[in-house]
Amino acid sequence: MLLAAACLCSCEESMSHLTDRVFEVAKQHAFNMDARLDADSHPRSLREDGSPWDSDVVWWCSGFFPGTVWYVYEHTGDQSVLELARKTTAKLDSLVYNPKTQHDIGFQINCSYGNGYRLTGDPAYLDMQEKAAAK
């Protein structure tokens, strides 16, 4: 019994390997989510029956999915994830011009454009943050 326990402990996966595996799954989920969404929708939650419940751009958490994709890009460095991060972030462009935009714009913009700027240095992302701050 002790020998079996010792083998289990010595065969454990490293934290680095586990993290890589988790981000690989997250990458696949991000692409699957994007394929399911239309051009104007953002993932929100699930309904009681398990079907997706999406939102429009003004929902206060609309920037969370793009922000998550940016984190996946940060860990993986995968260029296809970078393109997905740019695409999902661009879906929020109308926020700074939408009259329904409210105080939650910080959550929406910083998670998406903030991470985009932090990871790429693209001045267009900084510009969107400045426009949002002026609202």
C-alpha cells in the first residue's frame, strides 16, 4: 500500500504541465464559443434548460469574454488566439458611442481593451480606454 501511494505521489503532474493543459482546454472553449455567437452577441450564462443565454453589448459583463481570450493568448502565445482576442474585443467598439452605456463601461473596456493594450501596446486600444473614461 505504501509503495502504491509513493508511486502516485511521484507521478503527479507538474503545475506547469497542468496549467498548459488547462489553457489548451480554455483555448478550445474560446473558439467554440466564438463559433456559436453571432456578430452582435456576447456570452452571458446558461438558462435552466442548459441552453446559452447571450447578451448584447451594453450588458455590464460584455467585456469579460474578450478579456478571458486575452488571458488565454497571454499564456499560450498562440497567434490564432491573438486574432480571436482582437475580434472579440472589436465587438465592443460601439460602447463608447452607445447612449445606453453606463458606469459599468470600466468593466467592459478594461477587461478587453485594457488587456489588449497591455499585451500588444496597440495605441488603438489605449484610445478606446480614453474615450470610455471620458464618458
